[in-house]
Amino acid sequence: VQLQASGGGLVEAGESLRLSCGTSETIFSNNAMGWYRQAPGKQREFVAAILPDGATNYADSVMGRFTISRDNAKNTMYLQMDNLEPEDTAVYYCTAAHSVARLPQGLWGQGTLVTVSS
């Protein structure tokens, strides 16, 4: 497994979770990294991405609530999710690719399930 996601769980609305995605130094240092999610019965959607230089972008639906970051020493990317809403319930996947635009076609890890109860 080249990308290993973890940190999902069951929380109540308004609470927080932090997801992690670990990978190799080769993959981590040379690629954009991102998070996507897929809710039951819905299409996969972009959540956030971060470039090797630390530049970030977010989906409008999570702006101001989620924070993506990377720890270069640990080759790990994080997604801090605050003020979670039931609509955030989904399987979250981490991805890596040469650019943000290519994330859907890049490397994918196994998902981690986030469930937010109302």
C-alpha cells in the first residue's frame, strides 16, 4: 500500500477529527497530495489539496472548517476537520499526483470512514 489513510471514526455534529495519510518519501516530496471523499450514493468529490511548497486549496463546502497540512519530516499529510456536519459523512481517500489537476488519476490509498451523527 503506497498511501495509508487513517483517523476516521464516529463523532457527533460539531466535533472534530484528524485524518492522516502516510506514504514514502519519494512519493511525498515530489507530488501534490489531496483528500477526496465519497458519501453513500453520491459521486466522489474533491475536499482539499496541498502542494510540496505548502500551497493549499479547498472545496467550498469545507472552507473554514477543514485544514490540510503536511509534515515533511514524517512524510505524512493531515486533514484537520472541525465543526463536522452530518453532510461530511463519507469515506475519505488520500491521493498523490504530479499536480492537483491530476489527483483523480494518481495514486490512491484505501479509504477511512468518517461518520457524523446529528
